[in-house]
Amino acid sequence: MSSSKPYQNPADDDDSEPEMIGEDDVQEVVEEMDGDGDIPMDSDDEGQGEELVLENDGIAYFDQHKDSVFAIAQHPVYPNLIATGGSEGDADDAPGKGYVFDISVASSKPVLPPSYNSDPSSAGAWQPTELQPIFAIDGHTDSINALTFTLPRGDFLVSGGMDGRLRAYAVGVSSTGTGAQFQFIGESQETEEVNWVSPCPSATHPNTIALGASDGSVWVFTIDPASDSSNPIQIVQSYFLHTGPCTAGTWSSDGLLLATVSEDSSLHVFDVFGEAAAKNLVTDNGQTVVSLADADQRFFVEGGLYSVAISPSGGLVAVGGAQGAIRVVGLPRLSAQPASQRQTTQRAVPVQRGPAGRRAAPSSHSSSAQSDPSAGAGVVLAALNVQSDSVESLSFSPQQPLLAAGSVDGSIAIFDAARSFAVRKHIRGAHEGESVVKVDFVRAATGATAGWLLTSCGLDGVVRRWDLRGATATQEAVASGQTAGLIKEWKGHRGGGEGGGILGFVQGADGERVVTAGDDSVVLVFEA
């Protein structure tokens, strides 16, 4: 019966059975009443709203941001120093604002839960630590959406904003990592909007950073106030090969190559310091060792590219884009490969064949590729399409031949580089259907878990850690492994929809403390 039909009293018709409301109809009625805002009868709580209780697994928090926290960075030598950046408010003309704070003051959670205390609500009961700023990052007229400490020693803190400004601060830290002091040394503005900033890891070129801009340009700067105090931020290179916004960029582990991608679906790997040119390994444009765009149908990704990662060995670059597309491209080797990485990357690889059965170019993992530094450079080694929406984050394992990809469809895909990038795992329910914002392997994991631990965050407001050993993709399909390999999750941020979710995190080398940048304007510190 329809739920709109009047109820009939059985006494009115002795021969009729009482009419019952079906389960579906009840659901419809409840939903309609809820939608109209009606309050059930016999309620003693008129006017009282429902209390929202958030679970908080954090050991510390920082809540002085007034709007979304877009950027987060961690000092490379003193990981207790964290910088975060965002906006001073949600108004269109709100200035950018950032802070630096010290997470070493955060105390660990007790082993026993509060219920074991004689008085769990007493003042002496454990509470998360409220963090206080030790420095405020000012001077931006629009949101700060990129932050980094320079490498290798973290001598400078650099902020990039939607106002196009790049601002630099000298960092002074005691030998114990306490008493940090920051001093503004200068700014540069070469573009209208900074999309990302990445530090160069080369010890030969210290305190060098790259940025990508909304106009597609790429800039490389060295910060050196000692050589010229009137011009402390010095331009090293500028590139104008992208025709759309430059969405992501990363350096090779030796700091010699810079890979960038764009909404125009192009990939350019720049020879920043001329090392490749000296070995005659650059392309015809004289600036790059690899340049691929929409003209190359083997590489083209319709809808743009949004993430990029270079393998620890430097032999591969992976890019992720719209509709779940991933391309893996070979790179020339400009420096000697560390022995620890050779053990992983020299594994035999099955012959790769294209759709028509044609043999592909040799992988950069093969012995022929390692004897010739240019072998496989610019060759599309794999075209992957496992996920259904844009790939926003990519990460290579530091010790295992694994590539992780986080997608807007809420899934994480793990590919085995030693087996032609076959799918090892596809965790479809990784973040409850919300976008995966970042995936990052724990760099200093040791023992049996070395290279297997992956941390991820998403717009569901949860940080998760995965152990990627165990079941393969085929085994998980049989077992329906929606959370296969999940070993830890941390909650505390709002999730789902506007004003919720996690926009980034840092976890140091050991992954023992994870610090998050929340779209809910809160920074949380979690402990593994």
C-alpha cells in the first residue's frame, strides 16, 4: 500500500485484515519527515541539535589556522620542526598565513586507556598537546599553497603562494634541534600563481628549489644570501615548454634531473645543471632529456597529468593523470647507481609486448639499459589504466620494485616494477570512496617490512598505513580484500565534502609520527 493512504481501524471492517506498512514505505516516511525537519512526538529535546562527536587519535594538535591548511613541510635534519600554510580566512581577499611549530613537545599516549585511571576525567589524565607557534609566515596576499625546507640541511624555509610570491626565510637551529629562529631574507615574484615547490636533493647544488606555475612555466632558484645579500634568491633556470598549468614536479634522487607535468598532458624532464648535455643525452630542444606531449599517441593522456614520481635508481619516471591513466617512461642515467638500489632494479623482467605483439624497448631495469646510460630514455615502458578516475599521487618504494598510485576514485593501486608493472594490489575501498590525496612509502622501514609500508590520506579525513606484503591482486579478488593489508588508521579530521578531509601529510624517514594538513583548518600529530 502507499504510505499516503489513511490508516483503517480493523473494527470498521471485521472481515478485513489490519493493513500493515511495508519496510520500504516506513523508510520513505522517515526520510520525508527528516527532510521536512519534523521532530518526532514525545520528544523532550525540542530545539536541541544533534551533537557531533569526532574520534581523535592524535597526540597533539595545532588549531590557529583560520581556513584550510593547504601545505605542510618538515625539516630534513630536525623532523620535530613542522611548517604549515594556508589562508587567514575564507574571504576572497584573505591573505596567506603560515606557522612553524615544534612537535617534540607532544607526549605519547599512555599504554593503558583512560578508563584504567582512578579518575579518568581528572586534570591529571592524559590529554592531546596543544601546540604553539614559534614563528608566523606572513607577507603573502593570497593563500600559501606550497612550502618546503631546502636540502640537504634545511638552511632555508621557502613559501609559495597563489599570489605568485616565493618568500625565503633563513633557519637557525641549535645542535639539539630546539630554539629554532627564522629570519626573512627576501622574495621573488616571476609568475602569477605558484602551484608547487620542490627542493633539490643534490649536495653539489645546496639550497636549490624548483617551482611550477599556473601559466605553465617552471623556475629553478638557488637561495644564497652570502654571495649577494641584495639578491638572495637567484634564478638558475626558467623553462616555458608547458602550454597549460604545471601541476606537479619532482627531482631525481641525485638532484640532476627535474621532471614536471602539466594539464596539457605533457612531460618534460629538464637537464637543470647541464650534466646530460655534457654527455650528449639531451633532446633537440637542448633543455630536456625527455619531452613527451599529446603528439605522441603512445604517451597521450586525455584530460591532463597531475602527478609525477622518479624511481630511486633514477631510471624511470611515472606520471599519473585523468581517467586513471599512468605512463612509465625510461630515463637516462647521469650518475652511478647505488649498490643498494642495483640489487633491486637489476632483476630480470619479462619481455614487454605492445597490443600488436611487438617487442617493446628494453626496460631500464635490464642489463643492457645499465650498460648504456641512454638506453630506453624517452621510451614508454608501460601504459597502465587500473583506476577509474584521476591519479593524484604516485610514490616509488625505496627498497622494493613497487609503485603506488592514489586516485580520486578512492582506491590505491600497487604495481610490481619487476614484473612489467603488473598489478600487485588494487585496494578499491582504501578511503571509503573519497579521493586519495597522497600516498608515500615509509623511507626508513627496516627488517621484513623494509619498502613494504605505505601511508595514505584522503578526503575522508583518515590517515591509513598499509603493509603491502601478502595477498596479490588475484588472491584479494577471491577474498574481496577491501582493506587487505591495513595495519593502522588514525582519525581526528572531519571528512567528506567541502571543509573536510586531509590535504597532505609528512611522516619523517621512520614514519613514527605522521603530521597532517587538514581542510578543516586543523593540524594533527599521530603516533604509530
